[in-house]
Amino acid sequence: MKFIKSKILILTSCIALSLAACSDDILEEQPRSILEPGFFQTEKGVLGGLTSMYAHLRYIYGPAYYYNTLVTGTDEATYAQSADNNFKDMDMTGVGSITSSSSRSDALWGTAFSNINTANGVIEYAGAVGISESLIAEAKFFRAFDYFLLAQTFGGVPLDLGSGELRFNVSPSRTSVRNTVPEVYTRCVFPDLLQAIEELPAGERIKGSVTKTVARLYLSKAYLTYGWWLENPNNVPTYPETTRVDPDGHDAQWYYQQAYNVALEGIDNPGPYSLQETFYDVNLGSNDRNSELMLYADHTEKSEFYNASSLSYANGAAPDNFAGWMMTWNYTNIRSSGVSSVQRAATQPLGRPWTRMCPTIGVLKNTFADKTNDSRYDGTFVTTYRGNWNKGGNTSPTLVNANGLSISPGDAVLTFLNEDNPAVVYDAATGGIGAGLLPGRADYVIEPGAISRIVYPGLWKLGPFRTDNGDGLGQPNAASTRPYNIAKFSEFYFIAAEAAVKGAATTGGRDARALINVIRARAGKWRFDNNGNVVKNEDNSAAMIAATPGVIDINYILAERSREYYAEGYRWFDLVRTQKWEELAGTYQICGPTYGDHTPQTFTRTIEKYFYLRPIPIGQLDAMMGTPQDKATYQNPGYL
């Protein structure tokens, strides 16, 4: 295949690792640059290949530029004041353009194919050295996992990397033939996941390893996605061109039913997984790796070696987990008594500001319209910024803030209000960031309809968490040492509900509304007011269930998915799968890029149908032999 450039060369992978030992349920890694058949013909080699499959997740999940391609340009986010073209290109409002050179989906392409080849090697050779079927099944899961991502992103992709279909590639190849979408699903994704379900253990081999339940989650999601692909309600083109006919003779409804059935099997056979009691607990840093989290790209603050990143600084490149910086605005510019009253800190509400992405006004007003009963707004955003100047060395016991009133460390300095308030008075100089005043309040305020590309609520759920900060600010310039969460047990309920809306026959009273209400009931349970920083034991489950429409549709499920998984990287896939991208994200509102700008502007996106596939990366095309026409034929239509 064309993986000739070193960054995507199949045989030479910077993330290939060999297993040195295994202790305390941690995969111990040693760098290894070259993979060849003999490497997989030993137990150590097979275990090393498996370790690399978990490690490769860090190169997809956590680095910010690929993350941006899954969020910016959807109804969840737009580019922020400090964005470069990595982010503007994805917005599709005329400030940039997506090309084979600019698309940051190249991070997925190179990483996934390198890992697929490693998986091929394990699957092909491991049986000869007596490796158990359950370990080989982990490789089958990851091969299906990567091909599923690739098919959703690029359409049909090659199953033959140079040595035969789904075979370990032993030599670089500069030619490639793309398989069709049905071929990728029916020859690899479905059979690999079905075998993984059969052969994986019910419980985790080590903490974070894949199980039958994880494989069920991805099989149900793949069935659902392929069902939509077969149905193709809005006539979105596919590539390579092929009829929307399943090689196995099934129609879309068959796949929706399978998605529902398998999702319910996952719910009924959870293994070590379960829903957390509250939404707050799902994303709380001190509760990382909890029972709801089924797959994650792991990091740790205990060792730079095992973290695969520095613990004190970050380069802003893979495999650092720095996605959480992107929606973090420069809160350090807030001024109280003329000094920065909110300092950078390695705490979940703060972290390192980059101001590259921001929520739209519609997210705050519409997606999260209910901020009283539903805990998910409070468990997603930072809406209260509290003074911590004392941790930065300023010994002043109080500072003067809004309305000339004094604040102490820990008090609110700036609050993003839950609702618009006509009494708010804005001043360009207020707080140094053009914030607003409300009579009698010592904190500056900003209304939801007045957020801008430069000042907006931060993203709490992806914020850093460390236990080594001591009494200071910690290491706010380091990448996050938290795992990046990829798959959650809660998604079984969404998959089954969506399949039910698409016509799957339901059983046991678990129709779409009942399934969604499991998630909504949980969202109504509070144990802590995150932004109020106080205990809040309140159960609004009944109100949440009562507010659910009697009959729910796809748009309602998509809105619930956004409330549950906001800015975690699900949204582009959701809108592409359901072909709702233009309908739900075609316009948005946000205020301007300067402090004090609180006038909403409406922006219109041009979302052509060919955007439903990302371009094949230029690095792939440049490394291929062939004429310009050959390469143009290999590329997805519409892209340069």
C-alpha cells in the first residue's frame, strides 16, 4: 500500500511496543520500531502487539487537531478567537476550506492502518505460539474498531495492505485499491466483532482491557450505522461508488433490529460495567476509570514513561492528551483590583487556555435549555470562575471586583448566567474582559446570549485532574494526565433507542422512550452543584421523565446524545450517520472575537453532500505510484 512516508509506514510504527512485564494491572511498554513476522511468533511479541493496540488509542483520542474535526463545524462548536486554520477549515463558513492537505483526519488514517497491520500480524501468527483465543480476540476487536472508524470517516478503504486481504503486510507497497463500504463492514467489521464477542472474556483481563460487552457496544453501533448507510435517506453519495445493497442480502431494517438486539444484550449482560449514579460522577476527575467507562486512551500522573508525555509541559502534539485546552478561553485575563484573580491551575475547572473552539449560543440556550432539573449542563461546563490568586503568590486577603465589592479566594469572580437578564449592564473595561454587572453582585456576569468567540463557558468534563498540586497551582501547562474516555456503557441505551425509532421491534417494555428515560432519569439526580461548589442532594428524575415527549424521534435522540456526550468527539459521527448535519448545524449564532462584543451574529455553513466523507490525506496520495488521474480516482470526490 502507499504507506511509504515514515509517519504512516506500516512496517515502521512509532507506537509499536513490546511488553516488558505486567504488574498492578498496568500495561508496561517498551518502544519497538520494527515489526516483522518473527516478532509475532513469540508470546512476548504477541503481547507486545496487543499492548501497542491500546497505546495507539492515544494517537487518535486526546490530540486536539483530530478531536477538532469531530466537534468544530457541528451544532456543538465553532472556532474561537485564537483559532488557526486547523479549526477554521472545519467551520465551513467561508473562513477556510477542507482539503486533502488541511484535513486533520490524517491522524486517524496513518494511526489506524499502522495498528490494523499490527492486528493482522497478531491474528495471523499468534495461534502458532499457543496464544489463547481470548487474546487474539483483542486484536480482532481493534482491527474492527479501526476499520469502523475509517469507514465512517473516509468511506470504503483498503482491506489489502500489500500482502493480501486482512493479511500482515511484510513489505511496503506503493499501490492500493479501496474496498467498498459494504465490503469493509461485511468482510471485517462484523465478523471480527462477532468473533470478539464469542472469544473475549466477560470480565477485564486487566483494568481497561476489552471484553465481550465492549465488543457488543461496537457491534451494535456498527449495525446501526450500516443500517443508516443502506437506507441513505438524503441520497448522500458514497465512495468508491457502489450500490446500497448488502452482500449478505439483508436490508436496513434487519440491521436496525440487530443493533437493538445486541445493545439489549449489552445492557442485560454488563460484565464489569454499569451506569454511575449521577452524571457528575461520570466525568469527575477523581472518579476516572469508573464502571461506566468501557474504553479509554489511558494516561497517568505517576510516570512520564507510562504517561507517554511530560508531566510538566506539553508540545501540543500526539500522544499528549490536550483536547481539553481547545475550549478553554483565557480566563487569566480577568482583572480584580487590577491583577489576574484567576490563575492557571491544574484543576478540572481551569487548565491551560488555548481559545481555539467555543460553544455556540444555541448550545447554551437550546441544547441545555433545562439547567434546573437536568444536571448535565452543570456537569459539562465551567460557568463559575473562582479566585485563586493566593495560590499564585499574591497574599492579598481580598480584591475589589464587580460593583466595587470585595472578594476572597474561592469566591466567584465571573459567572456565566443560566438565563439572559435585561438588568445586566456591560462595559468594555469591566473585569478587563468586557463583562457585565448586576446590582449587588460581587462577581462579573455574562448572559448565555452574550457569549463570544473570546469569552465563553469552559469545558469542565475534559479539564485536568492531578493529585500532586499540593497547595499551589500545580502543572497547568502539562497535557492532561487523565484518560481520554472513548466508550461509555450509557451508549447502549442510545443505540437501542435509535434503532427502535428506526423500526426495530422492541421487547420487555423497552421502547425508545423507556430507554432514553433511563438516561434522563439519571441526569435528574444531583449530588453536587459543580459550579456552585456545594453539596446538592436533589432528585429531579420524575420531572425529567415527565418532560420526555410521548413519542420521540431521531432529532430528540440526537439532542439527548449531545447533552450526554457534548464535545467528547461523538457529534460529527452522529450527524453524518443520521444525515442530519445540514439540518441541525447549518446555522449558528455567536458574538464577535473582541472583549466586550455581546452582539450575536448569525453564521451560515455550506455543507455539501461530499463533506459527509473526509478527504484521503495528501501524504497517502503523495506516497502512491500512479498518474495524477489515478490519484484523483483514489481521492473522495469533491476534494483537491
